[in-house]
Amino acid sequence: MNFALQKTLELLIIIGLGIFLQKKVAKQDLKGVKVLVLSVALPATIFAALLKIELKGTLLVFPLLALCFNLLMLLASKYVLASSLPTEENAKKRTLMMLLPSLAPGLSCFPFLVVYIGDDSLALAALADVGNKVFGLILLYLLAMHWYHKRALKEAGTSTGGKLKSLFLSLINEPINIVIVLGMIMLSFGLDLSSLPGFLQNTVLSMKVLMTPLVLLFIGMAVRINPGEFGMILSLLVRRAGIAFLLSGIFVFLVPGLAPAMILLLVVFPQSSCSFWPYAHMSAISSMEDKDEQKEPTFDINFGVNILACSLPFSTLLIIGVFSFSDFFIPGINLVLLGMAMVVISFAPVLIQKLKTSKKEEKAEGFSMISTNENNQ
């Protein structure tokens, strides 16, 4: 059996076990699993991976690339992704602009990088995630506050400066960021994992083993999709993925000669699921609006929850698909053509709905004209 297919089946079986456990695990219990992943297993994996790479100044390009991707997706969210929504649904459009440009590689991308292309790629992805976190924690918060202050009836009680300070503290206190800083410091002094005492090495490696099964079980247990808006959200996620493939393909064309593992990293990292941080910002704004008794909300919180619920399994299956058929996704032309096709296909439900609406309007006009003629007679 093909190695990639065998690994894919192994991962899908673990996700299936997570789905089977849904009835036995309450939603609040999932928070504990998520804490284990993001605060124990993932930091240990990233720390071990970082200490295997050779520190170079050129590594700073990865956070900058991720930040540039976030900004490009923010523009795409405004002019392409949200264009299919009705013009009066501004709250949903703002919600899309917060969620769709953000990335959560920790749960949807990092475990598969370890399994398919190794620790070196994970270390580079962890560095790229620093730029993504700056975007999600700070820039999206500033955007949310801009929209709120622009629409609010009165000023919020919490100052923007105070909130930014707390966000900065949460950024530097997060375990993943701590191990990245610690790993970079050790690398700058020429130290690696073998430089640590034996018991520390074994502790890190033992915690590292936990990551992949924990994340896959969490994905299976967390999938709870609201069917009401599933079709529209699915088309938006397909469009988001298509734009990401398109940007990855363009980059591969602009920088020829990249190794296959690097190309796969550039393809799957932007396909990560939407981040929870923008939702946290929107929830904070919603709480402020409740105190201000603002009638028209800035964001559609329920719509945001549905996007998050659909995004994680969608990105997971997409990333597994990329690795399972990795030879197809390495040529830049394939990425560009696939991205364009996905963007076009994602607009199909909107066009079908418009055709149905126009036909109904034509029928209504026809009946109106017939009834008018009968009245005249």
C-alpha cells in the first residue's frame, strides 16, 4: 500500500474514534483536551523540532510571508469572499473579514506536517505562525475596535491601549511562543536538544509523542456542524481554499527551484483552519455592545461559530488530501489552475440562487400582467 495512503487511513481511523466518542464527551470537556494539545504536546513538539534546525537570518522571512498572506486574504475577504452575501448583511461580512484571513495551524496543520514531511518543516511552520499570531491577536483586534467605535452609540469602557497590553501579555505568555523564544535563544548559542540533561530530553520527547493522536481525537470529538448555513459556509471555505492555492502557486512560480517538502509546506500552511482568536475579539465587542444597548451588532456571533465548526474538519480533510496526492500539488501550474477552478465553483450556488430568484420574479410579473389584462377586460 502507498505510504501516504496508509498514513492517511491511520489518521482517519483516529478521527473516526473521536467522532464515536462525541456522545461520551461534553463540549466543556473538550477544553481540557485542547489545553493539553496547545500547552503541552504541541510546544514540546515545536521545541524538539526547532533545536534540529540551523539558525539563519533568512528564517525571518517565514513570519513575514505569513503576515503578507494574512493581509492578502483580508483584502480577498472584503472583495471576493464576502461578495456573495446580500448587501444588507454587513454584520456577516465583517465576521467573514475577521475569520477567513486568520489561520490556526496548531490543530489543523502542524500534526500532519510531523507525520508527512518531518520536524524540520514543523519548525519553519512554527516560525511562520509568529507572523500569523501578530495578525490575529493585534491587527484583527484593532480592526474590530475600529468597526465598533465607528458604529457604537457611546465610547467603550475599556481603552484600546489597555486591551492591546493584555493581548501582548497573552502573546508572550502562550506556551508555544515561550518555547519558540527559548529554542531560538538556545540555537543562537549553538545549543541543541542533546545539550540538555538526559531527563529533560526524554521528557520533551515523551510529550511530543502525545500530539498527533490527541489532536486527531480532538478534531473528531469537536465536529458539531449546524446544518442551517452549511451550504453557504462550505462554498465560502472552498473559495478561501481556492484563493490560498492560487497564492501558493504564484509564489512557487516566483521562486523556482524550491524543494518538494518546502512547496508542500507553502501549500498546506495557508490551508489551516480559521483561528479562534478573531472570534474571541468579536465576542468581546459583542459584550461591549450589550452594555451599550446597541441594537445593530457589529458581528454575527452565531454565524462565526458555524464557520469555526465547519472550518476545522474542512481544512483537516483538505490537508490530508494534499499530502495523500502530494505529487499533484508540487507543480505551480496545478496549484494555480486548481485555485481558479475552486473559486469559480464556489460561486455556483450563488448563481443558481440568482437564476431561481429571477425565474420566480419573471413568473410573478407574468401572473401580474395576466391578472391586469383580465381586470381591464
